[in-house]
Amino acid sequence: MEILGFLINGTLVFATALIFAALGGLIAERSGVINLGLEGFMVSGAFSSAVTAYYAEQAGLGAAAPWLGCLAALVFTVIFSGIHVIASVRFKANQVISGIVVNMLAASSTFFMVKLLFDGAADTPVITNVFHRIHIPWLSDIPFLGKALFQTYPTTYIAFILVIIVYYVMFKTPLGLRMRAVGEHPGAADTAGVNVNRLRAWSVMVGGSIAALGGATIALTANSSFAFNTISGQGYIALAAVIFGRWHPVGAMGAALFFGFAQALKDQVQLYEFARAIPTEVFYMLPYVLTLIALIFTVGKGSSPAALGQPYEPGKR
């Protein structure tokens, strides 16, 4: 039972960053813009949050450092999401290529800036004031489930609250209706008076900042620093979660939990005696293999937005 508790708790921890990134990708794609740049947004968020938290810590801000790091991730990533907007929405470039460029630019520029800021070091110094697990009173005392569900990082609770908020906005408000309309039938939305490209631009920008919180979560919890390989493909797994979850906030959350479980399982399985005879690389590839398997069974069966990936010319019907 104890192992199962650790597995559940580990699933929540690993899924948190994926939930943030998947929600960010979902917001952009629901508006009709392919968001392959999730990896770059997460890298940007991890870098800016770690650097900001480190300097905030040096300035004596203590416990406020990780929260300032998250705020920096939200703001700094606008640079990269803005590039994606300019290329794919303003100039109507191929959205897949634009996303790949964002990923490459974020990875290379943040690595260069780390070397520039920290005297040639390959990673940031270790941050002492990071997010720590919090125990929710009374709930954390529940046998078994208390330690599994209610003793985790504050970012985990924020991620699940954000799922509810995104669901409500997307399906219960006029803004969400317009967002879905420009992703399904932009011509009809334009006729109704919606500025299609402006709404798409804002969706990509907001989605990029939310995805950046996924990178910040990784840097400010388990890692306590930023390095070139901090994200290691998590953005692509988040994109798979969007597809696996059928472009729905709750579905994306479920997919993120599934992939988070795969990562938690990787850590737990290695504790057993039989695992010593298996190369470590096999366990590290497990989450990515499950991602590929999930995509094989879901691609072509989901209901993606009808206008996804299609640039829009104002006045077109």
C-alpha cells in the first residue's frame, strides 16, 4: 500500500507540469493555431523562473522567490509566444515550422543566457527557496489517501484549479464560445463581428504563458535549477496529451495524469531487485514509448478543431 501511495503522489507531481503545458496548448489549438512550440515555452518558463528565483533569493526575498519566478515565467515567455504569433498569425507562415523554430530558439538562447549570466556554467546555481510540499490540514491525515493526494506541491493544486477555470471559460462563457468559433469556423465568427486573428493571437500568448508555468514547476520543485536538459521533451508529451485528451481540458488533464503515471512508474520499478538486470535507458524511455502508443491509437479518431492550422484572411467567408 505504501508503494501505491508513493506511485499516486509521484503521478500527481510529474503530471503537474504536463497539465499546465497541455492547457496552454489546448487554448491555442482550440482557436485554430497549432502549438508545436510547447517545448520552447516550457524551456523559457523554466529558465526565467529559475534565474528570477535565484536573484530574488540573493536579494533576501526568501519564500517569495519561487512565486516571483512563476510571475517571471508568465511574462518572459511572451517573447517566444509573440514570435509564434507574428509568424503564424500575422504573416501566416506554416504553423508547424513556426513552432519548431520557437523550440530551437528557446533552447539555444536560454542556454546561451545561462552561460552569459553565470560565468560560463552550463546550469543555474541551485536555488534554496523553491516550492516545498504542503500538508493540507485534516485531509493530509486521512489514512493512505492523505499522504498520496494531500501532501504535494502548491503548483499541483494550482494546476487542477486551472483545469476547472479553463473548462468554465471555454464552455460556459461568451469568450470561450468565440474562441471555439474561430477554431471551428473562422469565417462565421468573422461575420458575427469577432476579430479572428486578434483572438487567435491572444489565445497563443495566454496559452504560451500558461505552458511556461509547466517549465517553472519543474525548475522550482524537484530540479531546483535550470539546465539545457531540464525539460527533455516534456513539451512534446504535453502536446500528445492535448491530442489524447481530444482537445478538452478534462481530457487533457486525464492524459497528463496517464503520462505522469508512466514517469512515476519508471522511478518506482527501478527500486525492485529484478530491475537491476534491465538497462536504465529502458525505464527512461518508458514515458515516451507510452506517448507514441497513445498517439497511434488516437490520431485520426479525435475531433480536432476544423480550422486547426489554417491561417485566416480577414473578410474571407
